[in-house]
Amino acid sequence: MSASTITLTEEPKAVEVFAFPQRPQDRLRIALHKLDEALRAQARATSDFRSAMGELKSKVGGMQDGMATYRDALDRTATEIDRAVKKAKELQETARRMAPHG
């Protein structure tokens, strides 16, 4: 068996050590401070979420309005096409009657 060697190419990073508060009041104060920070972050996230939902609602409403306008335009176009087809058939019948029979 041969022994393998490991070569470290990076220097060890400095480790920062924090002193743990010894007094219960200090631990409680720090815990309450962290809780307060978390609650503020949650409130910001909730506010951002509500804002995004309001924007989404507005965009969907605009899209629904656009679709209604498009549907109305398609209905008008279909009516005009039906009218044009009817007129074309009338003209075709008139042309057939006016054609010399031979």
C-alpha cells in the first residue's frame, strides 16, 4: 500500500468567532432583535407580494378587455362576411338569369 499526500493550495480562511452572551437578558435581547428583523423582512415580503398580485390583477383585467374587443371585432367581421357571401350569391343568380340561354 502506498500513502497518498494531500496538498492544500488555498490558505485557510480566517474564522470570525462571536462571543456567546452569558447573561440571559443579553441572549433574550439578541433573540428579540433577530425576531424583530425577521418580522420586518416578512412584512416587506408580504407587501411586495400584495403589490405584485395587484399588478397581476390589473394586467389580467386589461387582457380580458382586449380579448372582449377582439371577440367583438371577430363577430363584426363574421357578420360582414356573411353579408358579402349573400350579396355574391345574389349577384351570381342575377348574372345567371341575364346570361343568354343558348
